[in-house]
Amino acid sequence: MPTLFQQIQAGTLWDFHGGIHPPARKAQTSGKPLVQMPLPDRLYIPIRQHIGVAGRLIVSAGQRVLKGQPLTVADNSMAVPVHAPTSGTILKITEHTSAHPSALPETTVILAPDGKEEWRDRRPLNIATADRHSILERLQDSGIAGMGGAGFPTHLKAGMTQPVDYLIINAVECEPYISADDALMQEAPTTIVKGIDILCQLLSPKAVLIGIEADKPIAIAALKAACSQREHYYVREVPVKYPSGGEKQLIQLLTNKEVPAGRRPADIGIVMHNVATAFAVAQAVLDDHPLLSRIVTVTGETVLQPQNVLALVGTPVSALLDFCGFQSEPRQKVIMGGPMMGFTLPDLSVPIVKTTNCILAPSTTELPDAGPELDCIRCGQCADACPATLLPQQLLWYSKAKDTDKLKEYHLADCIECGACAYVCPSEIPLVQYYRVAKAEIREQQREALKAEQAKARFEARNARLEAEKQQRLARNQQLAATRQQAQPADSQDAVAAALARVKAQQDASAEKSREQILAERELRKQQALAYQAQKAQTNESAATQSDTKTPTAASDTATTQSAAAEADSKAAAIAAAEDPRKAAVAAALARAKAQRAAAEPLTPAATAETKPVSPADAEPAAMAPVSDDPRKAAVAAALARAKARQAAASAESSPEPTSSSAAETTTPVAEQPDARKAAVAAALARAKARKALSNGNGSQTE
């Protein structure tokens, strides 16, 4: 049985699942010569025209640039620069409608051509002496990206280090209306083969397979003639079937190999490039000619001169259509790309980019609008037509439900968006539109998940770094402490330890002292409250009984008595303080309470009697009254003494005021004042003895 390579050498072809046969409609452009479009008034050059990231701008508004001069520079491997398609002046750098189904604005350089076509310095490479790295660097610097529709950076595909069995050049161009690659193969087959030679030098494949649809006889003959001197270059005619130009479908047609789901062709030893990409590779390496222009098919029934035009990158679609005699109709739509995979432009100022291969301006009868979307009737025609062997019906349901897990389970990522399912759908459901929206949502979720994962990794790395720095500081401090401890003498260490012990003892003593102070202050506040209550009660009682004020002599005696009591109390408090701080605090509180009570106590009747004329006859019985040993009798005697004192005071108040002439006769003699004082003192002593006797009596009864 022949091997796979032998079958390929013999020209064996295989088939893929599904596919459709729409009308080709290429005849109106494929038989015409290639035409170069003149310079437009303005060029709109987006800074990102490929899959990947945009380069960094290195020009500014008002700057004059030369043809082929880079406008951006690549900062990483997924970026390729863009160049000035002609010499001129940069008017401004602003946001402009993108050549994308979303039509979102993107950063664009607006260039005004000057018509001089002045080139920058060009340095072609000698392919015989140039090394691999120099060639790959030239491809990236020249802005070469896949021109078949995806726009993947060519230097990444051509720079793979894993073994490659087959290099496939995709020249099928299976979508209706489009004939740009056909015109290129007819015009420059030799340059295309030179580009294939450069790719073979980079990849070292076992064989080169060039796939062309059978409806391009002139291109097939031209490429066969150009490859006649190359060994293992095989030009293969594939049947006319859509989408035989898909990457996975063409691989299966030419090699009978299937790319596993979620894998790339390189994983099975195959690399594929578009025929226009091979042409651009040759120009970049051999002529130092960046990717500045491309062939675009301009066709449709509203175009008077449908043809293939060599247009500069950045040319507005409106200028391209005007050049071909565009006549607009009501409800006119213009499609960038073919009728199967293209998208309707919202604005004719959208520019031509590196991946643009067709501008279609059909009439309403040529390409009528889709009818209203109806319910799915589950006919299964979409599954029969799907070239990727997917289940479009289930993908539709899960796309509407936004069930991303199920979409991944049913391999939505393997959908090539060829539109075959929508083409055969009798309910006219725009299946591809639902799939595109679902893919965009999944990509956004993956992007957000990646950002969250990166943020988490940065957070964990920061925490690890801070913890490591903390441990380093701790270890360094411990090492320094150990070094200082070793450097200190033994007596210094003992002194430090003793000082620490003293500080600790002082802290403990201060803590104990503070507790004692708190208790003493608490007891003091309690005694002050009791003294205040007693003072208030005594004040209320004396206010009812007091009738006269003290004389200066009595007031001085009372003050003397109070000061003596306060001095005695302070001495007692001092003695108690020497013994116990708590007792000292209590004694001080009692002393202050007694002093306040003595100061607020009203004059007794005996003291009041001192200020009034008291006869010796009344005073003597009180002073000479014997003190009985019986407490009750003593109390009665004291009460009688007080009553007599009050009676004497009342009689003195009731006597008429003496006149000035008889004042000397009625005034109490000075010699009699001591007798009244004695009477008051005797009454006070009697009261004190009565209280003492009463207290002794109560104590004996209690015992």
C-alpha cells in the first residue's frame, strides 16, 4: 500500500464533509487585466491591520513622510508595523471607522499624498547569504501579515522551529465574486514562486502543495510553468466547492489529515500561507518593499467597470468605487469581502486594509435582503452543509441562551464562519451572526478571567515579597542583637539585667500604689457624701430653732474650738497615715467632714445665752447643778438648763429698749459677763455628760 507522501506525489485528492455550491460569478472580473488606481486625495491608515496588537506610533501630525517609511514600530512579536503608502504630509492622527464588522473607531493616521512618490532608503537582502534571523526580522519590519483574511503575523508562522512536513500555498479563492488572487497569479507567478522559496528556506518542508480551484486555468498554467524547475513543488487542482479554501478543509483535501479540535495545523506538521502573502514576502526580502498595496476585486451590478484594482493600503472605499464607476441605488449596500463571509459597511470612508480582497456593491435584485427570521424547523440542512462537522442548530440555541459552557462543549471555536449553514437555512436564520456575537462574548470573558488571574498573581507575588522582606529584616535585627550582645562585657550585661529588674519592680510598685490610691479616693468620696448629707440635715434642723446670731466673742470661741478640733483631727490623720495609707485616707476624710460640720453647726441655746444678760441667780443653778449618774436624769437636767437659758433670753428681749439717758443703768455690768459665759459652759458640759451617760447606758444594755 502506498504511503501518504506517495499518494500526494501521485496527485491524489480527498474530500471534506459538507460544503455548498453557490454561483461563482467571477467571470466579469477574472478575464480583465489588472489596473492600478491613481493616488486618492486622502489615505486613512489604521495602525492595526492584523491579528495581534498595534504598534507604537513614531510619527506626529504635520510631519512629512516618505513612501515606505514606518509609521509605527513593533514592540513585541505579535505586532507588525504599518508604513506610509506614498510620500506626503500627516494631517492628523485620530479615531476613524474601522474595517471590521463592529465598525468601532480605531486610531488612524490620515495622510495627504503629495504626488512625488519619494521612497525612503531601501536595502534588499541577499537571500543566498542572509541568515534566518535577518529574514524573519525583515518580514516583521515590512509589516507582512496573512492576506487571506485572518491577518496572522507572517514572521511567526514562518519562524516555527518544529518539523514541517508540508508547506501549503492557498490559492483556492473559493468565495463567489472574488478573483484578486487569480489576477495576481496571472500577473506575477515568478515572484510568487520566489516568495515560496524564501518560506521553504525558513521552514524546510518535505514538499510544497499549491492548491488552486479548477475554474482558474490561466493561473494554474502560469504557476505550473513557474514551478517547473523546483523539485517537490506540486500544483493541485481542487474541485470547485465552497469553502474548499478554508485552512482545515484544504489540508484535508490535499493531505487527508484532519486538524484536531482546538489545535493548529503546525501540530500535525503543516503550515499554510496565502498566495498573496508569498508574493509580499518576496517583495519585502528581495526588494525591501513593505506591504503598501494589494489587489482588490471591485464588482457588483452597480459598478460600471468591475475589475481587479491594485490599490494602496488606506484608500477609502468611496474613492475605489468612484474609480470603477459606482452608481448608487436606493437602499444600496456595500460589502467588504465576499457575499458569504463579508460584512456590510456602515460608511464608505472605511479604508482598504491588508486583509481586504473584495468590495462588492450588488443591486437589490442581485443580492436581495434576507427575509424575516423564522423559527427553526429542525430540517438538519445546516448540519449537512457544515464543513467543520459541527451542529449549527445546537450552537444557535446555546448562543441565544448565552450558555458559554455548552458552546465550548459543542466546539464553537472550530466554526470558520463560512456562512454555509445560513446559506442553506430555509428559515433564513442568520446563524453566523449569532456565532460571531457568542464568540465575542467568550473572548471578553476569557480576557477578563486572564486579567483577574494576572491581578491575583501580582497580589500573591507582592505578599510573598513583603513577607520575604519582613523575614529578612527580622533575621538581620536578630543577628545585630546577637552581635551586640557578644560584643558587650559580662558586667555590662549584668548591669543591664539589674536595670531591667529595677524598672520592672518600679512598674509593679507603681501599679500597686495606683490601686491603693484608687481605693483611698473611692473611700474619701464616700465619706464626703456622708458628711454632705449630715451637714444638710443639721442645717435644716438648726434653721428651725436658731433665733439669734452669735456675738463676736462666741464666734471667736467657736472658731477656736473648730480649729482645735481640726488640728486634733489632722494630727490623728497624720498618725494614721504613718501606719496605713488606707486608714490615712479615711481619717483625712473624717477630719474634713467634722470640720465642715462644726463650721455649719448653728449656735446652741447656751451660746446664745452668752450674748444676753443672764442673772447670776439663773446661771448658778445650771452651773452648780449636780450631775446625776443616771443618764435619764442627766438628760432631764440638761433639758431644764436649756429651757432656763431660752427663758432668760426671751425675758431679755421682751424688756423695753433703754433710752440713751438710762443706758448705763440697764446695761449688764462688765463684771457679770463672765458669769453668763460660765453658765453656758456649764450647760454644754451637762449636755456632753448626758450624751456620754446615755451612750454608756445603751452599751451596757446591749451587752
